[in-house]
Amino acid sequence: MWFDTWADIGRVLAVGAAAYVTLVVVLRVSGKRTLSKLNAFDLVVTVAMGSTLASALLSKDVAFAEAVAGFVVLAAGQYVIARLSVRSARFAQWVRAEPRVLLLHGQFLDDALDAERVTRDEVLSAIRGEGLVKLADVGAVVLETDGSLHVMRAWQGDSDVLQPGSASAA
């Protein structure tokens, strides 16, 4: 349990170093988006990359070449999905979730909370995490496409950022 053989330790060190270098190369070639957390799909790719690395390091049943193939497939798949999403709004809608406003001008939007399965306590926790103590100080809380809660302080004026796809030309 604590130690099997020096050969096993050597395998982990050799495969670990090679897999790490390969992963860095794959990530550099595939671009920053591969490990982004812009949406839930991106998070799944990141977790799968980590799982592939762990399998390569610790499982004798996974050959180094198989791990490399796994890295390449994940990065290429993520690249294709991101490219198609940029080129096709319809495809992007199918793949990505939309951000959802859960609290607006200090008022909870109960239908949105229910639909997204988020509790008031979770929203309040995010608000406290931003150092705010009064709901009147909160302009909105948005559940982002990556599952994070974004707290926006109360503001004066335009609220275009709350509407998906309404980026204003400023």
C-alpha cells in the first residue's frame, strides 16, 4: 500500500514529466480558450484534461500515447465547438447556457431562482462575498454561463449588460 516498486515510481516520474510537457504544448497550440471557464462546457473540458493527466500518471493500463491522444481529442473538440459557436448563433444557443438575472434592484426573481435551482441563501452569500450588507446596494446578481454568481453594485443609468447579446457599442 505504501510502496510497491522503484520501477513504478520511475514510471510515474517519467510519464509524469512527458505528459506534463505534452499537455503544455497542446494547451499552447490550442490557445487560451481551452482552459477557460466561459461556460459549463469549457469546465468539463478542463476537468477531463485533468482526469486524463491523472490517468496517464497513475494507471499502468493507460499508455502515454493514449494520454496524448486524449489531450489532443479534448483540445480539438473544444476548439471545434468554440469555433462553431463563434460562427453560428444558433449553434452557440444550443451549446451554451444564457446568463440569468436572479436579483434585480434588490428584489429576488423567484421564477429565475426556481428555474436555475439557486437558493436565496446562495445569492445572499455571493452578495456578502462582495462586501455588501444591504440589498439596496445591489443592482443585480447574475448567474453566469459558467455557473458563477456575479454581483453588480447598484448603478445609475443603462443596464444593457444584463441582456444577453445586447453588447452596446461604446
